[in-house]
Amino acid sequence: MPTVIEDNTNLDELIKGLEYIESATITVGLVGSVDSELLVIAGAHEFGAVIRPKNSKWLAIPLHPELKGKSPRSIPGLKFIPPRKGKSAFLAKVEGGKLEPLFILTKKVVIPERSWLRGTFDLQSFQNAVMEEFEKGIYDFLNGELEAEQVLHRVGLRAVSEIKNRIVNNDPPFAALSGLTSSLKGNTKPLRDNLRFFNAINYAINGDVVA
């Protein structure tokens, strides 16, 4: 009687899963329906930007956190102090014969490139971490411990984690904030002040954004 060997390895399913993994696309960054303000912020940091006034002569930079988002026009009685001796022009409130500067006026603001996405992708440590997660995922998949899509989720999560860790630790460091910006934001680490931007960093698998 011939020997019958039963194959319980589900080879066809393994091959199908590996083909799915190979053909899948993982997109990392600001993915899906992200509002335009966040996209502008992300792009300005990623590539750098020069901001100039559109409908006025000056850009007004608030000198106090509570003035952030306010227009100088909404504050009555501000006095214009012209630039002199290498110092910037500013708008000030006059109280008791004393000037209290509220806004610095400038012709432009230069945001240096802080490539949180491309710059992180280029790091050998990032590439090693993502490849390590991928290899572990494939091993667990072949051992029947993970579904094919779960391998992709592990890779996406690791990539997002590495990007956020770099932002939190500022290592390798991004271009430093100016002294004025640091004092207004209350920290010296770039990209840390905007939690909406930080929390929006995510990944998608074949265009489907992770909830």
C-alpha cells in the first residue's frame, strides 16, 4: 500500500499571502483627508519656506503667547516704532508714558528645512528598524502567527513610531529654532509645539488609512 503524506502547511495560502505582501504599498506621513493648514505646516518644515506679507507691508509676529492668532488691528492704540540701529520695527502699547512692545514687524520669515519625512527615511537607523520589523513579521507569518496584512501593519506602525521618536528626541537634530521662536513656544525642540501635526502622522496600506 503506498504511503500517503498529508500536507498541512497550506502552501498555497502562504504563497498567496507573500504575493499580497510583495505587491502592497505602505504610505507613511500625512495620509488621507488632512486639512490644508496641516499640509502647509508639514510642507514648510519638510522643504523650508519663506513667508512674506500678502496685503500689507509687514508681517506682525506676536511677542506674547496670548497674542498668537490675533491681528494687530484688533488691538486699539498701538504705536508704530520704525526700525533703527539694526533693530526691527515693532508695534507697542503705550501705558504711563512707557512702551510695551507687542508685535515685531518684519518683511519676511524664513523657515529652514526640517525634513521630518525624507530626512528620517534616509537615516540608516530608520531603514534598519523598519527592515527588522518586516523580517520579524515575515517570520511570524510563515509560522502561522500573523496574517499577511498584519505584517504590513507592523511595518507601518514601526515607521510612524521611528518618525515620531525622532521628532520627540530631536535626534538627529533638526535646524534649531530662533531664540525668539523658542521663547514664544516655550521649548527649544522644533516640530514639538504643534500636536495636531504630530498626531496626524500616520500610515496607509494600499491607500486605506489606518483609523
